[in-house]
Amino acid sequence: MSLTSIPTIETRRLVLRGPTPEDYPDFKATFSSYRSRFMGGPLNKYEAWMLYAAEIGHWQVRGFGMWMIHDKISETTLGMAGGWFPAAWPEREIAWIIWPDKAGHGYALEATHAARRYFYTQQGWDGAVSYIDPKNLDSIRLAERLGAIKDKDATTIDGNDAVYRHPSPERLKSGQIADGIELEINHYCDPLFKPKGMPLD
Amino acid sequence: MSLTQAPILETERLILRGPEPRDIEPMIAFLLDQNRASGFGAAPNRGEAWRWFALNVGHWHIHGYGYFSIEMKDSGETAGISGIWNPEGWPEPELGWVVFDGFEGKGIAQEAAARARRYAYQDLGFTTLTSNIVPGNTRSIALAERLGAWFEREYENVHMGHDLLYRHPGPGDLFEDDADDDGSVEAYA
């Protein structure tokens, strides 16, 4: 058997693992909610299950795919991030989704930065794009924080998405973008300004 | 190249094995054929058809079973798919079959489906199986009946809409003396 064994990636706060059947309820909760409105949702239970099966199958067919993002300490799932390249996609995509109640902690930034680095350094990718619904302002903002730039000339999936082009491995290596991302992640991990307790009066 | 841990099953003329990359294009061609795939659930475009291939691989990883590819022993060609299907929202695990263009009228679907059913009963331990058939799919109804299945009820399928549920004979009805569907006793390797 030459099954693709899905690599595990560790970051400061996160562990990225392949999606397993046990993680499905967390995936289903988000994809049957309004949170998934920019990713083809909300889905009914059949559609959600079929998409999750496709997420797992994608790893075997393509040799890469979307990881499940876990909190390193609690192992709780937080969302998914990784690569996505079904047949209709013009280019390989880097994608992410964070469960609605886990947003706002920089998890997508930390996970996607690590996933992109893995594709660039371990799988030889020379670039990637993200296809984003123009109304999905949070994702556009994240693409920009990752150093991606809107590419007006690139082919879209179906005309309803904007293409954000990620910095090439060379550009990412040169420092400023990666340093900025890591600074931001570090700030999420260890905020510079913390409340020092309630004032006494 | 294996994409699943599916076993390899044999019949007189066929090999049933897990989906492999060489099956992608025949599968996509079938799913895009709106007439031939109407009873199965045709795909509106290539992207959706590819996704079905990937999710069948995922189905194997989640359940440990799914659709086998049917390979012709003589030519090595992929002639169709047959296996056990059970996505969320399905009424019960289903025995399904599809034969690709050019492989019809040779009893391939029956030979493959009977072998997949025996696998489900004898190796996976299923005690019953159903087949979901859209009304008007007379060829599939005829095959279900040749396999010994009978009409049980109508219901609303989450994907296909109004649907007919056929019930297969159980393992006790089929394998009382550990015999094959063709009546001959088979040695187990």
C-alpha cells in the first residue's frame, strides 16, 4: 500500500493533523452554519459529509490537502488550513477556515503560514493563490496579512471569486513579509500589552 | 497506486479493487454523461465529477468500505463501479452498481454486485443491504430483482429526491452452505 501518510506540522500554539472521522462533527457544525456562507455553505448533513469525505480523499488523490488545526495543549479542533486543488481550480489554492467560536486569535494566520511554508519547502510549490469571495472581508484581510496580493488578471474559478496571489518562495524568504507574519503571530501568543489587573479604587 | 486500503476481490471475469488514479477519467466521463448517470446522480461539471471521485476515496477511509472499481480481467479496463455506499443522510448502507459505456449487456453489473454483496455479508459482517433506485430506472430494478432483492418502500432521498428502496436477501438466505452465488464452493485463501 502506498497510501499518502499525512504529515503533522507543529507551530507555537497549534498542531496540524490530517482530517479523521472523529473530527467530522466539528467540521459539520461549521459547514452547516452561516459561517460557511463563503465556502458554498451552509450545507445539509449529506452535503457536509460528502465534502468532508472529499477533504480526506483529496489528500490521497493529490498528495496534499487540508489539515485539521488542533490546539497543541487541549487537542481541540479550531478549523482547517492547507492546500486545495480539485479539478475545476485553475491553480493550487491555499485555503483556511476557522470555527466561528475560535476566531480572533490568529489561528488561521499561524496555521496557514505553516502550511504554506510546508508546501514551499517540502513539496516544491513555486507559488499559490487563494480564491476568496469578494464579500469575505475577514479572509481578504488575512490573505493580505499573509502577503498575498489581489491578481486581477488571474483566472477565477467561476467569476464570483477574487484571486489573491501569495508571495513566491523567494519573496517569502527575503524577510520582510515573513518577519511581519511572525511578529504578528508572536503578539497573539504573547501580547505586548496585557491588562495588569483591575484598578483599585 | 493505492488510494485506499480496499481488498482485491475476484470473480470469474472481474477484479474488484479500490479506486486508483487511472479510474479518474473513466469515472468523470461517466458522471458527466447526463443520460447514463441520471439514475446515479450525474455531475453538472468536471469539478463536481472529480470531487465525487475524491469523496469515494474519503468514503473508504471513513467507513472502511465504499465503491470498488470493476476491472476486466482480460483487458484491464475499468468497466464500472460497485460497492457499499453509506454517506450521512442515507437510509441504510446501500449496495450500488454502475457500468460504464461499452460494458453493458454482459452481466458485468450483476457479477460485480453479487461479489460486493458477498464481501459485505461475509467479510464486513453486514446483516442486511438495500439498493436505492430512482423511479423509472427499469434496468437497475431488473438487476435488483435478478439479485433477489424486492421492493420495500418509497422514500425521499436527501440527494436523489423521490426514491425506491429495494431490500436484498440477507446472508442467511444466500450462503446457507457457504456456497458461492454461482453455486460452487470457494476455498478461502
